[in-house]
Amino acid sequence: MMSHPSSSWRPAFLALRLAWSMGFIIALPAFLFGFAGAYLDTVLMTSPLFLFLGLSFALVLSFLGIKRKVREINAQD
């Protein structure tokens, strides 16, 4: 008996969805806080203080987001 075609795509779809969400978890904070820090540095003439602070904050947020996502995945197993 042949399996349903959509069942063979399920693991690939789940992996693609995970990669997509991880990309957003990492890229979005880096983009937002990096540009916000760079903007504040140009306005306040404190280059590169706020850029580094923004990127550091984005790194912490990304780490926490990935940690939460991994916990969600482990809870499903």
C-alpha cells in the first residue's frame, strides 16, 4: 500500500518552517536593534557605543528566543 504523498513532505516542511522561524528569531532583533543603535550613535555622536549595546541586546534576545523554541520542540517529543 502506498503512503499518502503529503506524509512524505511533512519532515521537510517542518524543517523548513523551523529554519524560517530561527532566521526571524536571529535576524529581526539584530536588524532592529543594530540600526536603532547606529541611529542613536549618529544623533548623539557616541559611535559605536549604542551600536554595540543594540547588537548585544539583540544577541541576548536571539539566544532566549532560540532557547524557548528548542524547549517547545523538546516538549512535543
